[in-house]
Amino acid sequence: MAGTAAAAPSCPTVPVQYLRLPHLRAAIHQGQPVVIAAIGSSSTWGAMAHDIGDSYPAMLQDDLGDRLPDAEISVINRGISGEDALREDRRMERDVLALRPVLVIWQVGANAAMRGESPDRFTALVEQGLRRLRAANLDVVLMDNQRSRRLLHSPDNARINAALAHLARRYRVGLFSRDVLMRAWARAGADPSGFLAADGMHMNDRGYACTAAALADSIVAAVK
């Protein structure tokens, strides 16, 4: 953790999570158009948001446009509700790498935790996907699980998040931790329930917006 993120409306001010994004940084400094691909499950697709425009990838594009007005950045949402690491890896070539992204944000792990998938099997599947992404010579950011009521009751949730942190270190890719982010919101005095939808699992519009704002601050810090 380093620095301080600017607070978006109704979002707590929290520390910026450090990301190393050399490919994105070089592309933006060279004035090249940039594609960021967001792959994942319902948290990427935008479940429980009022509109697809309230999903975190849509909000991230708006936030990056505000923070980097001279850059041409497109954030493409490739989230499909209900998917897991295996299905996401199987469509990585078609849905993500075909876009020729400079940065891939991979939100993964919630469905593994909810379904009781073996953390060892989960780790192996994500590792397989990371090898595929690293071979494409681009930046990668893993996104771990939100601190929602249903996930916190899952016995494997902490192990899934720990596996993602371990893989990020091993493969030298970024980790944007929603677990860390939501703990920081709570320390800042914000009620965690204010960021969650009524289903006790997904984020609401405010949760998606504040996640996107914090992620945008991390990306901008890495680029600048």
C-alpha cells in the first residue's frame, strides 16, 4: 500500500494499492490507444447494479477518462455471471486476447469459494490462465473476493484470496484486493453494508463505483 487515493463522491478516502503496469505505462506515454479487458464472473458483469453502465468496468472507463484525459482508453467488459476459473480460462483467447489488450483485469475466486472448490484445484486453474496471459506479453491484475456476508461464511474464502495473493507474487502480476479495499473502507468509518446489494453477495451501485474509483487511482499511480 502506498500513497493516498482521491475520494470519489460518497467513497471513503483509502490508501492506493500499488500496481506495476509497465506495458500500460509505456503505451500511454507513447500516445497509443489502449484496451483494458476485464474478465470475470458476476462481479465483473455487474450483477445487482441498476444498469450495465453501473458495472465496475464501465465506471472504470469513466474514471480513467477523467484522470487521464489525453489518453485513449477503452475498458471492455468480458464478465459472465456464474463462471469460474476453468470457464474463464477456456474463453481467454476468444474473449480477451483477441482484443489485443495492454492490460487484463481478472476477477476470479468468488464462485470457487461459494461452491466449495478445492483451493489447490483453483490455484492450478488460475496458474494455467496466468501462464497464458503472461505469454501474451501484457500486464495482468488479479482481483480477489469482496467482503460480502455470504462469502465471509464460506470456509474456503480466505484460502482462495491467499492463493490469489501468492500467485500474484509468484508470477509478478498485480493484485487489486477488494478484501483489503473493503477493510480500508471500514477503517475509514464507512458501514460495509452500504456497499453491498440486498442479496448479501454482490456489490451495489455504490460498491461498484467506489471499487472502480479505487482501481482507477491505482492504475493512474502506476502510469504516472
